[in-house]
Amino acid sequence: MDRRAFLTAAAAAASFPLTARAWLLPAPHVVRRAERRLARSTGLQVGLGGVARATADAELVPVSDRWVFGAGATGARVDVTGPDGRTSFWQAPGTASGDVALLPVEATRRVLPALFGQGSLRAVIDGLGVDLRVQSLGLLGDRVAHVLGAEPRGLDRPQVWVDQDDYAVLRVRFRLQQGGFYDLQLSGWEGPPADGAFPQRLVTTIGGRLRRRLHLDRAQRAG
């Protein structure tokens, strides 16, 4: 085999695993498998560090978030420490105190408690009006995902992305009533300190503008 033929065959072989593993499963099956994985997340206490901005035009500031999932009737609370010793606190269903501009945006305070407090992807789907009759495959980084609620490149519809291989929730996207599209991406689900029960990185954008970028520092079972 000459060099050109060899490179052509190698390229085809390299692309084969991705295309061969790309198939659609029934949406209810995907939801059930994702919730089976999320069941490992309930009852976690996690610490995250990173940067955030209170509004689209504000400067990014350092923040430290501590989420406790499984706390209270609806499953979550968060404490935030910002610059200059400023702090804020929120607990579901809506008790807030301190410098509330530091808090994650309201959409995040709905999505994360549903996923990690209740272990319920269905609650997110129903709350956002994701149409499970519409489904496609998408690529997020190097991960193939089931896109529930949208056709290929249909980013204008409420949707959730679930990893095709391990059923981790990778993305939640929908239009806010006021403002642009809210987009939460969750990546790096494997490895310490959460060992697959919580993502290593969470990135939130609104209207394409970064609002919060966090990395996982610690994780333990809430006492």
C-alpha cells in the first residue's frame, strides 16, 4: 500500500468509532439513564471556585460557591463568597440574603437543584418545556450527545444534552423571558473529587456573554 492510500485508510478508521457509535435512542430511555446517574449526586456538598459577573456589562470578579444538595424541602442551598469579604446566601424555594448580586442567576438556581438535589432531569425538561418528540445528535467538545428537544443546529429551542456514552448531563439551554439564551455547560464528569457524581467545570453564558465559570474544588456527602 502506498503512503497516500495508507493515510486515506487511517483517516477512515479514525473516523469510524464516532460515526459507528452515533445512533438515536428513545428519549424516555435517555432520560431514565441520565436520572439513574444523577441519583449518585443527591446529598452532595460541593465547593466551586471561579469568576462571575452580576450583569452582562459588569466586570468579572472572583467567587467561591458552596452548594448543599438535599437541603430543605426542594433540595438545595448555596453560599457565595465574593471579593472584599462580601457574601450571599440562597435556599430553595427563594430565601436570599446578603449581596444577592453575587448569587448564581435565577435559572441556575432552578436547574442545579433539580439535577443534583432531586436527581430529576425530568423536572428540568418539564419546567423548560423541552419537546421530547424532537431529538438529534450533537457534538460538544469531543463528546457525542443526545440533544433532547432540538434538531441539528436548532439552538433556538429549549433543550438538554446528555452524553451518549455515560448519560451525564452536558448542557441545558433555553431562552429567558427577558434577555438572550441561557446556556449552562457541565463538563469533566470523571475523576476526583466527585468521582463522576458532579462535573468538574460549569460554564454559564447568557446571550453568548460569560456570566459564571467555575471549577470543582471539593465534594463530599452532606452531613
